[in-house]
Amino acid sequence: MNAIVGSHDLLLLTLDTLRYDVAAELAAAGRIPNLARHLPDGRWERRHAPGSFTYASHQAIFAGFLPTPAAPGPHPRLFAARFAGSETTAGGTYVYDAPDLVSALAADGYRTVCVGGVGFFNRQPPLGSVLPGLFQESHWEPSFGVASPTSFEAQVARAEEVVAALPAGRRLFLFVNVAALHQPNWFHLPGATREAGDSRASHAAALEYVDRHVGRLFAAMSSRRPCFAIVCSDHGTAYGEDGFTGHRLGHEVVWTVPYAQFVLDGPAAAPSTPAVPREGAAA
């Protein structure tokens, strides 16, 4: 990451509440082509979330603890705060002295921008200001939230405005928290009703909805220079498995999440970018 930070724009896209099994099935079935074309070998990586609900997981992610590969480690991290005894800080890790990654990138000259989705990013109660308060600039409005059937396309439009307004020479770290997968999501499934509620099928339909619009976000983020992108879930959610519903609980469908990292090529005139190994891979 020391070859990436400072030369690339950065995108962190959390597909809030997305389950690994649903994401993997849709990729294999060709139902999310715009995401799948960027996944290594067309597949999501199976990882374990650092928390079982949005607030806890994002606090960890912004501290440098991305979802952990679901295999025995240790797994070197992309980003890490400097502290003695860390067993996951390696030679390629971007190490910082700030209390969080967002502040560290700002100190390194990045414009840090949050486009929020779920309630922990809406700045309405004090708790909803903690996570967006890490950023130099944050955006949220009801059209981005969980109750909006067009939330992601509204978020993408705002992200496009952010990119267009930024001076060409200023690096950008853009974080987008996607609310579309979170309940309620029944309205993304044709024929579903509010009375029937959410289901695994409507969860899948919400991911298909996101896929239809994500290409615009990737195009915006790679319009100025190459962009290093991380696309992942912060946690999954249960739809009746073993009697459980929802998240903030310790079940496999909650802890297991999809993850991908890749470089979006910049304009044709941009220089070639170095290969970036997957987190946890041998350097």
C-alpha cells in the first residue's frame, strides 16, 4: 500500500449487511456482471467481519482492521496504526501514527469524503455523527437512506458531484456506505409486499439493484487517475436461519462477508499501475 497511497485515489465501498452466500451465488450465476468483472477470477473472497453490526464493524475498519481472510493467519494488513507488538503489520502495510485511517489519509494530503447510507451516518442523533465526523466532508440525506428504493443511485450521483468539484491534483479518499441491502429491502423484489417483508430473495434483488448502478461510481472514481478500490460488507444478516433474524448476533451468516480489492485503471494517458497482491498474500 505504500506504492498506492499518494499515487492513487482510494475508494472504500461497504455494501452494508450483504451476506457472503448471497453475494457468491449471484456472482456465480452472472447476476451481478458489473461487480463480477472486477472481482479476482470473478469471485468474492470469503472473509470474517470485524463486527456484527454497522457501528462496531466500521469503527474497526476505520482503524485499519478490514474483514479478515477466513483461513488461518496471520494475515498482513493493508493499513495499520503504529503500535508495538502488532503481528499483522508487514513491509507493505501503510503504517500511520494517527488514531484512525481517515485522519491519516487527510494528513497525507487526501480529501476525505463520506457518502453515508444507514442511520449511523445520518448525523441526526449524536451517535449518527461519530463515524461521518472522522471525514473532512460528509453527505447524507433521506434519499440515501434505508427507506429509499433509489438510495444507491442517489448516492452515486452525489459521489459524481464530489469528484467533479475536486481540483485535479487533489487526491481523494471516498467512502460510500450502501444502504440498499439493509432492511427494509422488500421493495427491490418485483411482486414483494410490505406485509410479506424482507427475505433472502429481496436481499439478492437489492444487490442486483446496486450492480446496475455501480459502474457509474467506478467510472467517476477512475476518471482522474487510477483508483484502488475495496468493496466489502461490514456484516451479514439472518433471515430465519436457526431461528435468528437480523444481525448484532453471533451466527455464521452474520460473521461471514464478501470482500474484494482491485485497481480501477485511470484515464488512458495515466501511467501503468503496479500489481497489488491480495491482503494476506505473500509479498
